[in-house]
Amino acid sequence: MTSFNHYAPGATADWLHRTVAGLGPAAPGYRRLLVRPRPGGGLTWAKAAHETPYGRAEVAWRLADGRLTVTVTVPQGIEATVDLPGAEPTRAGPGLHTFHAPHRTTEEQQ
């Protein structure tokens, strides 16, 4: 378990949740979610979950065959904005959702 009540581990865990996995609040108290994964650094997958006041929010992403696949679980009573690299942001209501976007690695872009 990671404590957000201690600065150093909390700051690291917050960065992992928001930047690597892409799961964060879009409004105070997680009334809305922002799903914005930004794969990089050689990582090919990540996942994170957070117990919001509305229920468990989850994000998992995987890179394979030039495609980013993101699975999002949105708790009842809230919505998420899903912002994938190279795609227009979209909204997702409560439930389990899967999104796809093309993805090129840094090596492929050069």
C-alpha cells in the first residue's frame, strides 16, 4: 500500500498514477476522472486503480503491434475524459470501456 500522506512516497505514487498509468482527477474529489496515459521510456504496459468516493476507478494500458489499448473502469455517478495520444478526447460514462489509438515508439518516430 502506498500512502499519499507522506510527501516522498506520495509524490512518487501520484506521478505513477497520473503520468505513467494516466489516472487522475478532473474535478475535486474525483467527481470527474481524467484518463491521460503517456507511454514512454520503454514501458509497454501499466495499470493503476484508485478508490474514489464513488467507487473504484481503474486504468490499464498496453502497447502492442503499433497500437495503444486502454481499458478504463468508471464508477457509477461520474464520467471520465479519455485523452489518448494522437486522438481527440472522448467522454466515458460509468462502466468498463476499451479504447484504441495508433502508437509509434520513440525509435519509430526518428
